[in-house]
Amino acid sequence: MKSVSSKELLVLRTAKELKDGFYVNLGIGMPTLVSNHIPPGMDIIFQSENGILGMGPFPYQGEEDADLINAGKQTVTILPGASYFSSADSFAMIRGGHIDLTILGAMEVDQEGNLANWMIPGKLVKGMGGAMDLVAGAKKVVVMMQHVTKDGKSKVLKKCTLPFTGKKVVHRIITELAVMDVDYNSGKLVLKEYAPGVTVEDIKKATEAEFVVAPDLKEMEI
Amino acid sequence: MPIQKVVRDAREAILKAGVKDGATIMMGGFGLCGIPENSILALRDLGYKNLTVISNNAGVDDWGLGLLLQTRQIKKMVSTYVGENATFEKQFLDGTLELEFVPQGTFSERVRAGGAGIAGFFTPTGVGTIIAEGKETRIIDGKEYVLEKPLKAEFAFVKAYQGDKLGNLIYRMSARNFNPMMATAAKVTIAEVERLVEPGNLDPECVHTPGIYVKYIFEGKNYEKRIEQRTTRPKNS
């Protein structure tokens, strides 16, 4: 296998969450990179919460338009069949359950499906933007993040310590080590996939949350 | 007497509207996209103090609402995200600037409700978070919601691409964002446009903001339309 960095692995695996015909909203930062890896032959329509459905790639140099930006304030383009709308319409779309998938980063996530990604008390908070609405409204909420902090502490917890972005909202957690689903019946995580070269034991060491191993556990496909 | 909404510039609009120290103001725009540039500059030059500003963001240090932060004209911001502004950070940390964070969808819906005569709405956004603290919650058909109340203002400043002399507005691309709702949610709405035309020159099918919401309108000057994140791809890709 061609060697990939853990970040590339994370992006490539997360891109597998895209399904033909999906309307998708990608969070700012690393989730945006997922749009570079749409599986061939698939039609994916990207929504940007500042009022675009059918967002395209970055413009060619010299063709940037200040009136056309994404939620990360980056210049973008639109694809044929796109539409523009107000922020109220945009969040009606989001809250109303019309977005098939949202992919967001996280500071912490826990086995009850709680997500924390907007605030560290005592430090300046930048604001939640549209994250609370996205996790409350999208049909599927996928968290993509590094499994542990820079200090080696698990980000997959029994209970989030930071203020929640959403309570019981996460469906799937994808990290450079594993894919885990939230089981809302048992209140535990289910380990579905492990990264190439990673053992269940490695994942246990990096995970504070309780998890069970899925009967059909398999290696991540990227 | 014919309806007279057209004014010469932002300064005249602001003076006619009767903006005062301590006013509550809505300001359209997402980041620096679709912000009422002329009105912000005129508010700075007229020097009103202790403003409460309801706007998604707070501009950057040297443009947009950042200009009114530099001059310490803003007492309180109601926003969803303020990450791009060091002046903001400094004033917030030294306690001279108040801040209320609102989730973006709740923010836009509260403004919409403010203009639409809706006294409040139950939303799933923020349930179980600090946003819901102290607010009424209710289980409806088995799902929990939090009650959010409308946002209104004394003045709204919006920016559109085209407008006619009756106040009908058409926005351009993602510069629409919060402008249409804000135009409805203030006692006095001031619209600045890049192109002001005679009534009849806008397609009624394409009007985003009907003129009833707009009290004063003018054609703005010297739009800079700054780009925060200039991202491109090479031509040969």
C-alpha cells in the first residue's frame, strides 16, 4: 500500500462517508479537505450555511468574487444548478433535516454522543457559528478528528468536560486510528474499523470511553 | 405626495433616521461579504457611542465593524462568530465590550421572527448546552426544544447589489446572507446599494426584499468589497 500520513488517512476514510446524491455540509478546517476526494462518478451537492447550495471548487486565479465565499470566508465558485438563499432559509434547510450529512471537527466527543467543539472556558471563545444548528439538524453527524490531543490525552471520552455543542447528536467518530459508532441504546461506542497497522489494544489505550468491538470489525478501507 | 426614500449618502440617511448614542443596530453581512460599508464608515465619522450591534461577525481589525471597535463605539455585540478580530478580543478580555453568542441558525431565525411578528419559537438547536440555560424547554412529540425569542433593533443597515427608488432590493450571490431578515426587523431600515435604479427596472419576480421594509436608500460609493480568505486554484489544473 502507498504510504499516507495519518491526516491523509483520516481525510480519505472520511470521504467514504459521502454517498451518491447526498447533500452535504462540511465544517471549517480539516472537514473541508474531504471535498477533494469525492469518489468518481458520484454526485454530491455541497451546502454552505452562508447561503449556497451547489458550491464548487476554489476559483481560478483572477476570477475571485468578493460576493461569493463559503462559511470559512474563502472565495469559492458554484456548479451548474446551484442556488443562493438567505441565512434564515439556509438554517431552515439545516434544522429541518434536509442535509444528509455534516462532517465536523471536535475538541472532545463522548460515548453518549455528546460533542464539544466550540469553547474552552476561561479562554477567549470565538463563537459557535452554525455548528450547534448543524448537529441538531443534519440527518447524520460525523466527527473527524485526531484520536488524542497533542499531549496524548484521549479526545474520545466517557463524558465531555468542555461545554457541549450538542447533546446526543453524534452518529460516527472517525479518527486516524478507528471508526466508532455511537450506540444510543447501550450508551457505549462500537468499534467498527481500525486503521491499517493499528490493533484493538492500541485503540483501547487511546480511548477513555467504553466501547465494544463490532462482530464485523474490519480494517479501514481508503 | 410621492414616496421619498432616496437620500444622498449614508450620512444623510443616518441623520434622517435619528441614530443616537446607545442605539441598537442590526448590521447585515457574513464576514466582510455583503456588509454595508458606506454606513459603517459614516457611523464611525458621526461618532455615536455605546452602540449595541447585532451582526453575525465583528469584521476584521481594520475593516467592517472592526472600525467601530477601534473607536470604541460599540458597547455590546450580539454575534455568532467573532474569530477574526484581535481588537475585539482585547476589548472583550479587558471587560469593556459585552458579548452575547447566539447559534447562527437561531440568530437568523430570531431576526426573522423579529420582523415577522412571531413572539418566539421552539428550536432543537442548543438543547442540553449552555445556550439553553435559563430558557424554557418543552418536549414536543417526544423531542426536546428550547424557546428562543425574537431579535429586533431600532435601526438596520443592509447592503444590496441593486435597489430601486421604492426600496425594492436584490442581493448578489452569498452577499445576501442576513440582509433580508435584518431589513424586516428594525424600526428604521437603511439600505445601501451598488446600483440604484428607477422603479420598473427590477424584475418583480426577482426582488428579494420588498420595498415596504426599507425607509431610506442610497447608492453607495467606493466599495472595497475586501476578501478575507483569497483561495484560488491554478488555471491549468
